[in-house]
Amino acid sequence: MLERPDAVLAAIPLLAVSGLVVRSAIAMTGVATGLLAIPLAPVGYLAALVFVFRELLTGPVATAAAET
């Protein structure tokens, strides 16, 4: 059974790679220029970082820390 910690650990690398995947998809289709696709690579890393901070500040870790 998939529990919350497992889902969180699986989501972090998926978010980090998502920016590169979207950038590659745009570049391969030729819909946009390379200049348009450049800012998409760091977006995945930023999303993963925000997700980690959100889990630390509002998730079960923060709830357990507030109770003690």
C-alpha cells in the first residue's frame, strides 16, 4: 500500500525532472524557439524545492514539531 511518505519521496524527483521533460518536448516539436524553452529547465527544480519546503513547513513533520 502506498503511504504519504512514499508518495512524497516519489514526487520529488518527478518534479525535478518535469522541467527538463517539458523543455525537451517543446524543443523537439519546434513549436517554440530555444529562447522560450530555456526558462523551463529550472522550473522543475524550483517546484521540487517548493514541494520539500511545503512538506517541512505544513506537513506532518511540522505538525509533530508543533505538538512537542
